[in-house]
Amino acid sequence: IGLWNYYSANCLLRCLEHLPRDDKIELEERSLTELEQQSVYGTTDSNFGVNNQPKKTDSSARIDSMPPPPEGTTTYGVVAWYASGSKGLVVLDLLMILLFFGILIAYEVAMQSFINDTPLTTGSKSIDLLIPSIIVGALSCAPDLGFLSKFSGMGLLAVVLSFVVISLQGFQENGCSGFRNGFQLNLWPESLSGASSWFGVVVFSFGFVPLIFNIRDSMAKPMQVGLALQIGAVLVSFGYIIMSNGIRVLFSPSHVFHGDALQVMPNNWGALVVRLLMTFSVSVSAPLLVLPCGELIEGKLGIGGTQHSLHRRIFVRLTICAICTIISAFLGSGFANVVSFIGCFCVAIVSFVMPPLFCIQLSIKRKPVSRENLFALDSLLLYDAGVLMIGIIATVITSSLTFRELMARASVY
């Protein structure tokens, strides 16, 4: 899946080669000479992205003559605009809105489960959900959310501490006996539904493809984005493998997992601090997602950024929080189920389906396909088609199975 994310990110970066040269998404540091001599990954001998600027054709002129996308469109949205027109941009924006909603719902479900396992619980799951939701809604209405970014590091600290506490609990219960018998464990999913849930969680955990342009634009040397992705994907892959399999093997003599790893966290003061820290970090991180989600909706509704529209923007943000709270209350405390469905549906589509689709569409627009050149297509285009088909099949199957599991969990709750 790490390699799949890397290839999809490459597809989006290759899409830039087919856009009009004077488009605003081109980085100021990249001259026209660099565009003609280098690939998007900054090498001249790589198999990825070695496509010089195509020659001017009638189809190329058709792309160049297209009207520019609406002002304020993201780079990913610009690619969708030139690949699929206004409909492609609308579909992408809707999927991103659904993604933001899904992450916010997962956040609220997580906060409910954190509070429910602490002495601070009210005894009512609905109230345990409502209190942090009110805090998120109030913070989302702040005119400037920049102060919340100062707490972003606390989320990483909370995750690290949670794994430390869980690992200590595992060694206290089982010692190293789990690792001695680790080779006898069957770590494969027991069913297709289990494999779909695993797929969704892993896809959600990677999830850097929709942010590839933001990552590139924030780099001091954007041409080295390919190397950065390679290193990052390898490190993250090994980190996920070690953490997930390590916890599973460590608790194998005493516990069988049916959900997330937090279910084995002990009830002591250390675990209490971790739960409270994670609740706090999630509550201050959620408004940072409400803001871009609200801006997307405001743009579709034509709500401007003037002082007169302030009340409308606050209403949109509060409505987002209210909808997420209602859905979270319906779904219950199945955090892993929510995350797996979001990963299989929203993240998979914007990561594994749209990138190769847009790359194929833009490539064909630059070089129209006819019966004469149908079998003379660039091999990279055929690879894109294969990845697209695999992405569609995987998304349809896993989304349907994880949605069924999500609804089953909600009915039990």
C-alpha cells in the first residue's frame, strides 16, 4: 500500500506536465528549462515522470484554450478541472468534504471512547459525546485558529505515550512469551471483511496522496519531493509493521483483538493521563479540519469572506459540528469501523482512483487515442489504466464490506 500511494502521488505530479504552462500552480523556482529537462521527481533517468513537455497539437490547444478554474481552487482541484472539467472539480470537492466529515466523525467517536474509560465519564455516552463536541464547535467559531496549531505536537506525543503504556502493560502481563511463540501466530485476516477493515485503516493511515501538492509546495527543494516520498513511505511502512504486529504478538498469550489497540490499555494513572491527553489533542485538532471543510462548503454556497457573511460562516461551521455529532451518536463507539470505512471509500477514491484517472485523461487530451495508435500507447499510460482498474475494484469491494460492518455495529449500539 505504501508503494501504491507512491505511484498515485507520481500520477498527480505527472499531471502537471499536461497543464497549460502559464498556470499559476507552477512553482516560481521551476523555470521552463527545468520543466523540459527534468522529470517531476528531479531526475533524468527515472522511470517515473520522465515526460518532456508535449508538442503543440490540436488536442493540446484544446487544453490550453480551456478557461481557468475558479479562483482559490487547490492544485488538486486544478488538475481535476483540466482533466474532467467542472464536473470533475465538483466530484473532487464533494469527496474532500465527505473525507473531512468522516475524519471529524472518527475524532468525535474517539473522544467519546476516551472519556467513557475515565473517571470523568458522566455515565451517559450521549453526554460524553456532547461535551467535547460543544468545545469543538466553540473553538471552530474563532476568527483565527492559528493558536491551535501550537498544540499539534501534543497529538503525536499522545500517540507515542499510548503505545508506551500499552507495551508496558503487555510486558507486565506476558513478558516475552508472545515473541517466543510469534512465528506460530496467524497474523492474516480471518475473512474478506477483516481484510477490508485492515485495508481501510492502512489506507487511512498513509493518506498522503491528496496532500502531495501541499507537501511539495512546503519543501525548500520541491524537485526532491520524489526522494522525500520514497524515504517517508519506507519509514512509515516499517513503523506500521513493527507497531501493529509487535502489539499483536506481545498480547497474543492473553488477548484477542477485536478493534483498536486502546482496548488493552490498563486502568491506572498513566493510562488516565494518556486518555486525557489524547482527548485534549483531538479536541483542539478537530477545528483545524472544520475550517477547510467549511471553506469548501462556503465556496459552493457562494458565501464570501466579508464581514457581512461572518454569521453565515459561523452557521456553516456549527452545522458541520452538529451533523458530525448526530452521526457519531448513531454509530456508537466503533472508532476502528469508522476509520476503516473512511479509508476504503473517501481516501481510496482520492488516492487510488482519481490520480490515475486524471493522468489518463490529460495524457489522452494531449495525445488523442485512435485505432492507429491504440496499441502504441505509452507503457506508463497502460500501467495507469491497470492501477485504475485495481483501485476501482478494491474500493467497491472494501467499501461495501466495511459499510456493512459499520451499520452492524451501529445497530448493536
